[in-house]
Amino acid sequence: MNEFTNLQLYGTRNDVSANAKSVSIQALSERLADGIDLALAIKQAHWNLKGAQFIGVHLMLDTFRNELDDLNDKVAERIVQLGGTACGTVAAVAARSRLAPYPIDAHAVGSHIVALADRYADFASAVRRNIDDTDEAGDAGTADLFTELSRGVDKQLWFLEAHIQEAAGSMPGPGRITDR
Ligand SMILES: [Fe+2]
């Protein structure tokens, strides 16, 4: 039993073990809250961006949102497939999200890129742990879904960071990501 499975668990013919279901429902529910929080942050940035890169980032963020909505939907549906309840209300997400609250006073394009990249990095790190935890618990299907989610958020993090990483050959400076 955990904070997510003490909601009613439905019996199902799905024969993933009870322990694996509990581990997976916990992990999926945590990431559903984070993922919906991040989806809302993406629109906050999409609407309020100001700066020379406006249109490119504005349009990019809509592709992020569409891709993340699809991944969040798969996460929610996996919870229900395992007998759990997918909790996607604003109140549930606000109570459960582990991401830092998104700044509503940010406007500069660079501020939004950094704020989003920070949250994507935290989200991606949690998803990576979930891959291992659900695999070790014996739920390969959920581990595979987390692997798909991991690739998706890693790609979006790359798109974000490419806006703020200094190009190779430029002067070294704070935050420069060096080739190894
Ligand atoms: Fe729009």
C-alpha cells in the first residue's frame, strides 16, 4: 500500500505481480503529476515569452506540449491498466508534483528556457530512476513506457539547452558545456 494505491485498486486479469503493480502505480502517479505540471508550464512560457527569439520558441513549445500530452496520456492509462486511478485534477497535481513551482513573473525568452530546462532535467532524472525501479519490480511494460518517456523528455531538454549552450570554439565561460 502507498499513497496512490490506497485509493481503490481494481481487480484485473493483468497478471503483473501485486508488488510490481504497487511500485508502478506509485511511480506512474508521481510522474503523471510532474508531467501535467510541466505541460502547464510549457503553455505559461508559450504565452508570455518576450524577446528576439519569440516566434521560434513559441512554436517549438507547442510541439513540446503536444508530445508531452501524448506521453502523459500513456502514463495515465498505464495506471488504470494496472488497476489504479489516474489523478489529473488541478488539486491532485498541485499536491503531488515534485517540480519547483513555475515562475509566473518570467518574460524574457532566456528566463523561460532556463526555467523549463531546470524542470525538464529534474523530471528526466526521476523518469530514469523509475525505469530501473519498475524493471527491478518485474513490470517490463511500465519500464518500457518510462524508457519512451525518458527519450522524449531528453530530446526536449536538448532542444531547450541548445538555445543556451555556447557553441564550440567560443570563449569558455560560466555554464559552458565542454566536449569530453
Ligand atoms: Fe498558442
